Amino acid sequence: MSWSVRFKDLSDFGRYDANLMAFCWCGHKGVLDAHKVGRWFYCFRWNTTFEMLGMHLRCSRCGNHPKRWGPTPFPPDRPEWMASEQNWARLVRRLRG
């Protein structure tokens, strides 16, 4: 993959087989599965443009929004997050009320 590609939204991460790395103000960093994050954003009907990603991401240590984020070839830190279809079905049921 050429890293000179400009990522415009979450669908670009899947297109280039990249994950999402976020860096927090507290020094914590994490790698998220971009496909799962995209599906999460679509469930909530949030804007998936690259600039808006930080509004909905939170640090698991301090709770702040990340200071920067971008694509990475590294695997996700927590592959077990939303790993089953049952988890996704529960989320959809909860959002429907």
C-alpha cells in the first residue's frame, strides 16, 4: 500500500487494508479494527469522514478524545471487541429501543 494515499473516510481504510491508530493526549495509543469502527459509526449514523473520527473516539485510559489518528498496517490491539454477530445484534436492538 502506498501511504501517500489520502484517506477521506472510513471506507478508505477498508479499501487499502489499513487499521486505525489513535494517539491520545495522555500518551496512550491504540490500534482499532477500521472495519468494525466503520460498522459502529454506521450503526449510530455518525459522519464517517476522516476529520470527524476524533469526535466519537475516546481514550480507554483517560477518556479524552484523541489528539491525532491515522492509518496503520498493524493489527488491532483488541480483536475481541465486537467480535461476534450477537454483539452487533444486541447493539442494533438497543439502538432501535
